[in-house]
Amino acid sequence: MDHRPILLVEDNPDDVELTLHALKENNVANEVLIAHDGNEALEILFGEGVPSQKTSAPRPALVLLDLKLPGTDGFDILKRIRNNDSTRLMPVVILTSSKEHSDLLKGYRLGANSYVRKPVDYDHFLTVVRQLGTYWLTLNEPIT
Amino acid sequence: MWLVILFALAVSVILGLLEYSLGPETVDRRLFSTVHITIEILRVNFAFAVFGVVWLSRKYSMDRRSLVIGMAFLAVGVLTILRLLTSQDMPSMGGATENVSHSLYFSLFLRYTIGTVMLGAVFIGREIPVTARQTRAALWATAVYLSLVTAMVLAPGSPLPDIQPVDAGLDPLLVELEFGTMVVSFLAAIGYARIATRLHDMRYALVSIGLILFAQAGFAFMESPTSNDAVFLIGRATALVGFFLVFLAIMQASLHLPYLRLERAIKDHKTTKAEAETKTAELRMLAQDLTERRLVEAALRKSEKGYRDLVETATEGIWRIDSDSKTTFVNLQMADMLGYGADEMIGRPITEFVDPDSKGVLEQHLDLRKSGVKERYDMPFIRKNGEKGYFLVSATPSFDELGEYSGSVAFLSDITERKQMEDALRESERRLFRFLVDLPVGIVVSDTNGRYLFANDKAAQILGKDVEPNIEADKTTGFYEAYIAGTDQLYPKEKAPIKRALAGEASMVDDVEIHKPGEIIQIEIWGAPVTDQEGNVLYGIAAFQDITQRKESERLVSDLNRDLEVQAKRLVDINKELEAFSYSISHDLRAPLRSIDGFSSILLEHQSSQLDDKGKDYLNRVKLGCQRMGQLIDDMLKLSRITRDEMTWENVDLSEIARSVLADLKKAQPDRKVRLVVEDGIHVQGDERLYRILMTNLLDNAWKFCQKKQRAVIEFGVTTINGERVHFVKDNGAGFDMKNVDKLFVPFQRLHSSLEFAGTGIGLATAQRIIHRHGGRIWAEGEVGKGATFYFTEGRRGASVGETT
């Protein structure tokens, strides 16, 4: 199991709370780094911006990326991640409520590893999170 | 003739009687001798005269008869001389006074010579010419004869017996011989008398009388016993007369007649000559005439041939009629033009060749001919086959020497084709003219001087004034108050299409205003030049129409268009908004829902101890509400996508889709027993994805509403309603009340509660949206408890209802 942190890029605090809860429910013990917008995400990943966070933290094992973000949108972050050598191969799962086919396409084109829709129903959400955790942190072979 | 001869006879008879009655009266010797010799000399003269005439005229009028007579009288002359010489009265000459036998013999021979020769001459053919040789021969014969006779009489050894002495009277032998001479002479006289009467020739009459007298002289001799008495002398005298008559006759024959003949001949010759000359002159003239005539004839023939050729080869028909208008001649061309043979037309009046309506007109033309008028006119003629042909007739009358109308000749050319073309042209012109007049466009035609030649009614109507022919094109703008649209400036004449047309330029302007009393109209003017083959401008044509309405409409249209554009833009914006909206929804609306549901769940999960049953129940209802809302949002999104997304048009196998959808349904609920009836091979043209959604919705519904039915049957097929191909999905499930049929396709409008049957009520609205986008129709029939059937028709591309792009 990959014990490195998970980067959650999500602007909605409720969604943040629910996601954290879901992770805990599913016994995912990895540290969760939270970025509320693009800047914070980039800073965490590349150490840019305000040097208030811990920049020496180990590379995230998984990025859970929401698309609808204030300012820089999820796709830009994805681009940055994929353009940077140090993060190119990092697993990025787009976790969004958008059912738009165009978003799906764009996500895959830009190099997302996975595209998952956030269900409204919490129970379903729990299942989704569990499956994601199981897969990406346990089953999937990471690059260390 | 005979009368003369009879007279001579009578005289002879009288003389004879006289001599008989006289008896022997002796006459004084000396007187006797004188008279006797005188008579004898005269006799010799006449005898020689006869010979002389005959001889001298031998070249001209000698024929056998006259030759013989001439020779005879030569002999007679000689014998008479000899007789005289040997008679008593010439003793010195050897005339014996005692023996007169020599002279008697000479006398005898003399008389016989005359008598026989003359008689013989009767039988000689008249006017047999003699040759010179024959004449010479006759002369020699006579000479020989005379010699013989002389020898016979005078020679001493002559066989002739002596005849009696002087006064002894006549020997009976001598009397007989003398009688013989009388007879012969008399016969000869008759002969000549006959010839004389036959030929009515005086000469022969004279001869005849001479011979009669001569015969009478013989009688006298016979009666004279002594031969020296008065009777004797009378006899000699009578014979002298006889000689004289013969001489006359011979003169006539040999001299007079020939001279007469000559004279006549000369006269004749003269006449003949004159005649000949006249004749020659005539002949010469004739010859000249002839030559001239021949030349003229030749020239005439040539000219005639020339004319004939002209007539025959003329491409025009030539028709000659006489004063009764009967055809006297038609050339080949004319006959051909009417389809007749030339001989069929000869003799028939020209009026027979036109139809009855034209006859009157033709006769009028013919009357003009009779008054000497020549003219050219059109006339329809009827061909042999009944066709009507039009001809141009060029007719000239002719008159004889008396100035009387003798007929006319006409040249005809076939103008049927031309006439047809003219008629066609006229018809087309008429149509054109009518068309021009009826055109809802004003047309004016101007000549190169700017004068208006033609304007139709519409032109005047549009301009509000009659088109004046005398207004020059330059003054037009002022006269008709043409201004630049929207200004008070008179329309510049250089721009005016009619002016430009006259300069050879085709143009169009539509910014012309006409200020009429009470209104301002806008007109559009097209101008074009009409040129001849060399490109010179003949006329300018301008066509114009009142475009006020049009301009108004145009303004309206452009306004509308602007509005439309605005609308369209707004629609696009709306669509974009919708798109954005949908996008928002998929994110923003969900998020709170997620929160609500999420935290509710967590509460239920982790704070259940602090919640009573009612609290748990309420939290459950909260969760349910969120789920429902989530579903609604999803459905709405789906519906809007149906409307927004672009359609493809391809062949869609509905049967296959139906089967696939039903299979999925069956897989999801394998326990349900539903009989499925799907017709094969149902194809439509449309968007495959949308049709799939359609079929899914309809079949889902059917599946859903059948769930309470024991023997559920779901059918999909195609049928024909009112000649139209209609697809249907039929179930025998819960059905619906027909009074609610209008609510079926309204989004979110449900006929059953969600407790009965799940669903948001978007399925049928979606189905309708899909069918409408394909341009088809969808409707339903149902009966509560029995089932429902949903019908839809296939649409056509481009016929979609309420399609938005």
C-alpha cells in the first residue's frame, strides 16, 4: 500500500468534508493534502506561491482533481501536472460532478488516468471512494 | 369569111356569064397587045413579088408552106415571062403569030403549077419552119423544074404535040387540061377557104379568092376561041387580080404578120422588158425584202428565242389573259407554282383560280387593267391541290391598234412563305405589342434625337403624365420631376438610363424618385440600346417600374432581418447559456445535493443514537428528496441534450434496437415473464443515438407499466394508417385514460404517482422531442387497465419541428 499523501483539489468545503469522511470510513489512512484552488494545488505540487505549506512533503501518490475550480480550472492544473517532469507520471483521477462528455474527452486527452463522477447519493459516494482507494493505493503499481 | 368567098364566087360566076355572053368579040390588035402585055408584066411583077417577099423574109417567117408557095410563084413568074415571050404579041421575042402552042403549053404548065402547088400547100402543116438547106434545095428544085419545062416546051424534039393554030379554037385535049387546072385551082381554093375559116385567117381567105379567080380565068380562057379577044383579056385580068390577092396574102403572111409579130414582140418585149424590169425591181426588192426579211426573221427568231427563254426560265410566273380574262399563256413556272400543267390552265378565266371571297377583289383589279392601269398587288390563288398560296402580281394591260383592251400580262411571284412569315411576324408583333402593353412595366422607346417614339400605358400611369413625344430626353428629368431618391436634387441626366442607352450603354438605376402630386414614388429604370448590325444605336429603350412597394418591403425585410439576426444571436446566446447552464447544473446543482445527502447519511450513520425514529425517518426523507432531485437534474440534462446536439442521418434498424433494449431490460429483471413481439426489418432514416433513446424510453415505459400484468405482451411493429407508414410500441399494461392524453408528452407531467410507477415523467417528453427533431409525429392511444399503444411516424430530413441549431 502506498502511504504517500493524497492530494485533493476541491473548492467546495462540503465536498471536502464528505470526501475526507468517506476516506476515513474506508480506512484510507493516507495523509490528505487539500488544495482549495489551482494556486494552492500548484504550490503543493511544485512549491510555488506562498511558502506557508510544507514543501518538503513527499510526492502525492494520487491526485483527486475536481474540474470546476475558481480561477485556474482543473484542466489547467492537469496540464501543468502533465507538463512537469516530476509529476508527469503522477496518477490523476478527475473526480467531478460533470457529466459532460466534452469534459470527459478533454480530461483523457490532457492525460488524466481516470474520470469518475461524483454521485449525489452519499452511499454511492462511499462506494466510489472505497473503490478508488482500493484501486489506486493498493492495486495499482505506483512509481516511487 | 365565107361571105367574102361566096362573093368572089358570085363575081366569078357573073364574069363567066359575061364572058359567055360576050362571045368572040375581037379587040383591036394594038390595044389587045398593049393591055395583054401590061397585064402580063403586072402578073410577072406580082409573081416575082410573091417570091421576092417569101425569099426576102425567109429568115423570119419562112415556113414550108410559104416556101413552097414562094417557089411556085417564082416558077410562075418565069413561066409567065416565057409565055409572054412566046405569045403572039411578042413576035420579036420568038413569039409565033401562027402557032401559039408554046405559050399555051407555058400557060398550061403555069396554071398547073399554081393549082397543084397551091393545092399541095394546103396539106402542108402550118408553120413548119424550114432550114436554110431546105430553102436552097427548094430553089434548086424550082430551077430544075423550070429548066425541064422550058426544055420540054421549047426543044424541037419535044414530045409535046403541037397545039392548034391561032384562030382554030381550042383543042378538046387542051380544053380538058384547062378544065383540069380549073378543078385543081378550085379545090385548092376550097382548101384555103377551109383553112381560112378554121383559123379565121384573112390571108388564107385572100388566097382562096385568088385561086377562085384564077380558076375563073381558066374558064375564060376556055371560052375564048381565039385567044385574043376580050374574054381572053378579061380572063388574064382576072388572073392578075388573083395574083394580086395571093401577093397580098403572102405580103400579109411573110411581111405584115412578121412585122406585126415583131411589132408585137417589140411591144411585148417592151412590156416584157418593162414588166421584167418591174419584176426585176420587184424581185430585187423582194430579194432585198427576203434578205431583209430573212435577217429580220433571224433577228426576230433570235429575239423570240431570247424572249422565250426569258419567259420559260423566269423564276417568276408569267400569266397572259385575253380581254375576257381567259388564260392565253402561262409559262412553266406559273403552271408549277399552282400545281397545274400549262395546258390545264389555257382557256380558263383567271378568276377560276382564286377562292370565291377573293374573286370580287380580283375582278376589281382586272377592271383597272381594262382602264389601262398597271399595278402591283397581293392576291391569294388556289393551287390544284386546294392549298392557298399568296402571290405578288405585277400586271400590265395591253391594247390593240384600235386602242381596245386586248388583255394583260402579269408577273407573279410566290410570296406564300413570305406572307406566312409576315403573318407570323405580325402575329408575334401583335403578341409582343400586347405583351408590351400588358407588361406591368413602363416602357419607352426613344430615337437617337431623344424623341420618344413609343410608350406603353403603364409608362404614363407610372409617371403620372402622358409620355410626350416632343420632350427631349434631356428635359425628361425636369418634366417628369425625377429626383435622386431621398433628396430634392433633380436626377442627373447623365445618369439617366435612356440617355445612356442612346449612347450605347445598358444601365440600371433604382434611386430615382418621381414627385407626383400627392405622392412620391420610387422607380427603377433599366435602359438598353437597340443597335443595328454595325453597332450603331438605332433606339434607346427604357423600362421602369414602380418600386416604392418593393423598397418598402425591402426596408421591412431588412428590418426584420435585423430583428431576426438579433433574435438569432439571442438564440445562440440562449443556447450558449443553456449549454453553460447545463454544465452548471451538472456541477453546481449537484454539489449542494451531494452535501445534503452526504451529511444526512453521515448523521444517520454516526448520530443515530441521538436520533429518534422520527428523526431518522425525516433524515431518510431528506436523502430521498436529494436522490429525486438528482434524478430530475439528470433527466433535464438529458432532455436538453436531445434538443441541442447535432443530428446525423443514417439508416437505423429499429427492430434491432428494440430487441437490444428489451434484452437489456430482460437481463436487468430476468424473473419477469414478458412476451416480446418484435417485427423484423423495420428501418428508418435518422440519428441512431436518438432513436435508441426513443426506443429505450418507449420500451422502458411499456416494461414498467406491464409489471403488474400476468401475461404481459410488448409489441413493436409497423402498420399503415391512412396510407401512412406508422411504427408502434404496444403493451397490455396499465394503460391510461384518454382524457389525459394531452398530458402524456408534457415534461415531468405524470399520470401515475411515483409510488405506483417510478419515473420523473421525462421519458415521453424526450421521445416526442426526438420524433419532432426527425420531423415525424407521435401520439398515443390507451385504455385504463387494457394497455397503451404509442405510434410514431418517420420524419424527413429538414422537416423537423422546432429544430434549433
